[in-house]
Amino acid sequence: MSQLMPQLKRRLDKKSSVEKLLTLNQHKIRLGLTRINKVIKKLKITQKPNVKYLTVNGTSAKNSIIQIFKSILIKHRQRYAATYSPHLVSVTERFEHNQKFIKLNKLKNILTRVTKYKNLTHFEKLVTTFGIYIKDLKLDWVIGEFGLFGRLDGIRALFNKPNYHIISPISWDHLNWTKTKKRNFKALKEIVFEKTSFLRSTVYVSKQDPKVLKLIKYNLKNNHSKKFFYGSDFKIIKKNKRYYYKDNLHYFQIKSNIIGDYMYENMAPAIKLALDSDIPISTIKKGLLNVDIKGRLQILKKGKLLKNLNSQDKLILDGAHNDQQSERLVKVINEFKFKNKYAVISMINSKDPVSFLKPFKGKFNKLYFLDNPEQSNFIPKEKLKAVADKLKIKSEIKENFQDAFKSNKSNSLWLMTGSLYWIGYLLSKN
């Protein structure tokens, strides 16, 4: 019996590790490629010559751009696999193959194999899991969304020679990971370096702030592959509330179910890559008509969250968590003609609430601050309230979103925002 105890303990420890990963939401991070490179080499995970690899990083819109491009691939009947970071409700959402997430039992089986590599971080285990998951799949495309920064991110180790890379809009974020830990140009310069300096593939650069674009171009000077920039090589034009894609060879109208000028701007690099991959314009247009992007300007049309609202009210979920995102989000919300507008906000403590909340001033009747019951690293609602008070934004703290909804008036728009983890929690309750 005593001989069986160590084996049982090891089995239980392994099970506990797998369960921890399956319930993963916010994980501890250790940047670096040494650990995961060793494991990938041992597992003989390599890129296939007949598959196209696309990686995406930046600060904002990474997932949106991937979902847009993926929608085009589906209409083009391309076989694909994609990995995302973070997930909203279930960790299975991080692994997608041809419109289906990985089965829970399969994920458990792969994670059980991966957890024996003790030095890997949670994120590195998930990245390795994706590598094993797609190893024997017949694919045309593989898409990887970076986690933190890029240069020392596990996705770079898994796909060290992608065919294409898209740089989404970059701004200040994850300041606690920078050397200065302050919102200044030095930190921005460091962030852009971490996200772009290592790229050697064909690069598509989304619309950027001018100072960021200048930094990107500087960091790409040693990249001798093709580079395409929003504005000079491709762009979106808006005329009379209609949107048009334009590059040196093409000019055509695009229509979609998504809302907001900046969401259409996010389409531009996906469209350009699709065109360069010889996907017909007609197919691209079909792919753009109905893009499913959960947690990004998502208008809820059914579910438990709507029970406390009136039929004429609107509820929008958006995982915006930095000032670049909140500024664009508030601009879109401002276009909705509702008598009353409210925002219910929860944030994690690695974000800057001051810069995030500034765009909300004067645009909403009231902001409600809550703690996310499924996160331990949230910014306390009382602290968010104190920030709003200093910014002279009318606000109130609530224990839960149901209490916030009790103050609902007719013809109201409700925005839930501040964190993707907050949106994930809400979706799990819907």
C-alpha cells in the first residue's frame, strides 16, 4: 500500500494541474523562449511546408482581425486551426479547428501529457497543447494570437517562421511589464520594440498613431520581407455612411454586421492579406457580411442578462481595457440615439483606470463599478469610484450587475466593459 501512495499522489498532482489549467482565467506570466523551445523540440512540433501560418499581435483588435480573416477563410472553404488568448468563458475556446472548439476530453488528454514538463508556465502549456492538437490535422491555414508583447512570447516559439504577420493597433498597455512602468514615450518605445523588432515575415500593419507607426517602421528596418502599411498601401474610406476598401489595385464597397468605424478599419489588413492570397473579392465580401466577434461590441439579443431590461433597451458587451479602446468604444456608443446611457465597469489591476475612464466623461448618465467575483486581481470598485470622482464623472458602486440594472429607465443603452475577463464572466451568466 505504501508503494502505491507516491504513484497515487503523482496522479492526483497531475490531475490537479490539468484542472487548474481547465479553469484558467488569469495566469502568472514568465516571459522567455528557452523553456518552451526545449519542449517543442522534444515533441518534434514543426511547421508544415504546405500550410500557411499567420501570427497576430499588437495592443488592440488582435482577436477582431483574426475573426474577420477567419470568416473570409470559411467562405473560401479553407481548412484552418487557430489559437486565441485570452478565452472568455471556457479554456476550450483557445483551440479552434474549422469552426469547432476542442473537445474537453481531448484537451484533458493533451494537457495531461504537457503537464509533465514542470518548468512551463500556464500559457506555455496552452501554446504547446495547441502545437500537439494541430500536429496531425490537414490544414490550409494556422493562425496564432500572441499573448503578452511578442518577442519572448510562446507563440513565437511555436511559429518561429510564419508566412504572414499582422500588427494590430499598438498603444500603452501592460505598463507593469515595462522598465519605466509609467505612461511615457520611453515605455511606448519599449512596447513597440517588444511587439515588432523580431518580425521577419511579410508584415501587414494596421492603422496606427503616427508616433507608433514611426517606431514600427524603425523596428522593421531589418525585415527584408514585404511590408504593407495602412494608409499608404491599403485603407478604408467612408463615404455617405458607406465603407470602401482601397489599395493600389482594388477599390470596392464592403458591408458587414459589425458596427463602428474602427471595426471597419480592423478589416483592412485582413482584406489585404486575403487579396494577396488570391481569394476572390466576391468571397471576401461574403465573408465580411456576418462576422462573429464575441465580447467586442457584441449586442446581446437573448439570454438571462436581458431579463431586467425593457424590450426597447440595448445591452452591449465590449472587453475594452485601455484608453485607445475606450476612446474608440465611447465614440461608437455616442452614435446610438438613446435617451439614457449607462456603463457597468470592472477592471483588473494591471490596467490604468484613469486613462481608460477619461473618454466616458459627459457621455453617460452614470457609470457603475463592480468587483468581478471570478477574479482576484481586480481593481476594487471603491478605487474606481475614487478615480471617477477625481475626473468628475458621475458614478456609483454596486454589489452586482443585477443591482445596477434595477435603476434602469426606459429607452436605455447599457454598456458592460473594462476587461475581457469581466465580459467572460457576464457571458457565463447569460
